[in-house]
Amino acid sequence: MDASMEREKSARREVRSLWYRREEDFAELRDYNDYLETVEEIVAGLLDDAAKPATQARLKALGREGRELTARNRAKFDAERRALLELAERERGAASARAEAAAAAEASANATAARVRAEMQDDIAAGRLSAAAAQGQ
């Protein structure tokens, strides 16, 4: 990841750590969209060296105003993230089990086919079965 993307990622983390709202925190979608616009303005300000000090002061003020809500939302975010990671791990385990079962079924089918071929060859060698009859099976 290049340096500018890393800086932006860091700025977004900083915003989320100090001032984090969710759509459910707003009565109107318009208010939530306004919040998102403000977040983008703050991120841009944090990336602009000239505007950074004023933007950091604004962000800290916003963070002080809604410290409890931000903490509650961070806890929800972390819980949802953990749940998603656990779900992904369970799905990986289930996929692995399915792959193992499919491989075992294929190995069993291959072993059965090899056993049938060997029996047929033995029958041909013993004269109990003709080669023409074996090809028909």
C-alpha cells in the first residue's frame, strides 16, 4: 500500500476512534448523510498539512460532545467484526470439511473401480470371463 493510502487510512481510523456514528443514530437519512459528508471533510482536513491543526481541534471537540455514543458504537462495531470473523472461520471449516468429504468419496470410488478392474483381470486370467464380455461390462 502506498504512503498516501496509508495516511488516508490512518486519518479515517483517527476519525472513527474519536467521532463514530452509525446510521441508526440519526432520525433522518439526510442527517446521516450530512454526518458522512462531515467525516469526509475532516479526513480531507487531516490530510492537508495546512488545515490539519484546525481539523484536529474540530475533531476533538466533536469527540468530546459525543464520547459516550462513540464508545457505544465502537463496542458495537467491534462485536459485529468479531462475529463476522467467527462466521468466516466457521464457513472456512465447513468448506474444508466438505472438501475432505469429497476427496474421501473420490478416493473410495477410485478404490472401488480399481478393485473391480483387478477382479475382472483375475476372472479373465482364470478363464471365468472373456475379454469381450469384460469390455461389455
